[in-house]
Amino acid sequence: MNIATPRSGAPITVRNVSKHYGSFIALDDITLDVAPGSFCTFLGPSGSGKTTTLNIVSGLVDADQGMVEIAGRDVTRLSAEKRELGFVFQNYALFPHMTIEKNIEYPLKLRKIPSGERRRRVGEALELVRLSNIAGRYPSELSGGQQQRVALARAFVFSPKVLLMDEPLSALDAGLRSHLQREIVRITRELGCTVLYVTHDQEEALAMSDQVVLFNNGRIEQTGTPAELYRAPRSAFSATFVGAGRLLGGRLERQGSDWAIVGERAWVIPVSLNADRPIAGSAAAVFRAETATLRKPDATLPDGCIHLADGRVSEAIFLGGQMRVMIDLGDGHELECRCNSTEAWRTGDLVGLDLHKSDLPVAVPYSR
């Protein structure tokens, strides 16, 4: 079999799974479905349940209750080695006494694949991860990025329909992480396998995924595409964890045919509502730094915009292509805005803060 030939990955179903460690609830009745061939990322803070879920799917940890299905087969009580899943560990777990070639060949020897077939598959795997020219080196002679690619090749060389990856890039520097994110997506797309990927890095999740599952305190907070989690958060936690939104709290009120948050400072913030998420009681507008438009107070309001508030620049930081501008609205309230670095804002400048009508903040349930 040509390992580089695209094929259909396996669907994954997790139903009503819970896991306790003494009095600590690691997972609390979670349910999720992962489409075949998709790249699904488990995102959340430390201790939220994402790695526990991955380990239960892999068979390394037993669930206290619930069911796991892979390709329509109930594998809940099946041992890890019988699930035929590829696994890339956080520390790569390469054998230091084996060359790259031998490390990648190892899963094939365990499965008693004939030597000729092993050589062919290892050669294809090395070519796919672009390491053919250093196949005879040992792990200690490789960079962190090269070791990660060896671990990835070893995980898919036996043609699993599912790849599990537990924070494989967390130990690498930012520039290398960005490059390898693209490489992992490229390789897994070519293979056509289903990927479950664990990270606490929201930018990594947004950049790589077809589907993101956001965990919080052992429960699934929200599931959706990266754009859905960013643009349509369904809770205060989703809004602040993905995209670091600022919550502007108040009462949700109808303003004619529209909706707005009426804040404690008597400001009125026009908002959009998630159609499937009715809100009762107090709420908050999710303000994102890049959605605001800044202007001099005496400048004309741009077409298609709504004026939100006036303030004063308390800090302006040059970030290359962008500037981070902190706006003091008075009474200790401050908002972060991002704008083009060609806009020359300085500390102390008076500024008007506007919102585009087509990109209004979303409202989420909120209580202090």
C-alpha cells in the first residue's frame, strides 16, 4: 500500500464519557463526534480534560463510564495496541540507539511486515516528511523540528486511519512551531487520516483545525470551526479564551429592531446575537481589539460605522505591522485596540472609538 495515497480516515464518536481521579473530576459526561479525515483540535487550559480525552480515545486510560467508537466499532474495552492508532507524544519518544530509518521502521517490524515492504514504506515516509537525505543519522544529531518529523513519520508509516498528537510542538520556538504547523497539516491532508490534536495554544488551534473542541473544567464548552469559536462564542469563557475578547457587561435590551448592551457607564453597545443561544438576565458584549476603528474626535464618522465611545490613549506600542493602542475610557476602564502601524497614535491623544455595523460584538451570558 502506498502510504502517501489519500484515503478516508475513520470517524470517531465519544459518548457520555466521564473520568474521576479520586474526588477530582477530569471529565464530566462529554460527548463529541469527529468526521472522518478531519483535523480536530482539543483546546483548553491545563487540567481542562483535553489530554484525558485523547488518552481515553487511544486506550492508554480507561473511562469510568461512557463509550468510544472508531470507524463504527466500539473500542471502549479494547487495549491501546489493538486500536491501531498512530500516536505522536509531546517528547517524541524516539529510540536514541536507532537511526532515523530504524525508528520509523520499528512499528512495521512489530507488525511483522516483510523487509522489502518495510523498506518501501520507510522510504515513502522519509520522502513525505522531507528527511530522506539524513536517514542514517541518530536522534541526538537532529534539531527539535527534525525529531518531531521523525516521530510523525513513525506514527503514520503503518497506515493508521487515526493520528493522535499530544502537544507535539510545545517545546519548539515560535518560528519553528509556525513552520511545522503547516507541515503537519500538509502531511495529514496528503494521508487523508483523521487527526486528534491537543494544544493549549489558541493560535495553533485556529491555524490548523477543521474542528475545535474547547474544554473547560472537564466539560466541553463549545465545538465548532475555528471561525465559529472566534466569531460566535457561546459563553464568556469561550469569548475570553479564544481571541482574548474583553467582556463589556450590562443589560441586554432591544433598541428598536436591534439589540444592545446597556452598560454600567451608561454606554450603549450594539450587539449581534447567536440565533441558537437565547440570553436571559445579564450579558456582555465581546469586544475584540482588531474590530474597532480609531479616529480623531473631530474627524467624520466613517461610513458604515457606529460611534461607541471617546477616550484617551494611555499607551501605544509599535508591533511591526500593527500598533497596540490602549484607550482609557475613564473611571479606570481601558480597552485594547489594534490598528495599522502607519496610524501615528501617541500617549495622551484624544480618540474616538467606532465599530463597523457589519462586525458588531456578539453578546454572551455574563455574570460578575
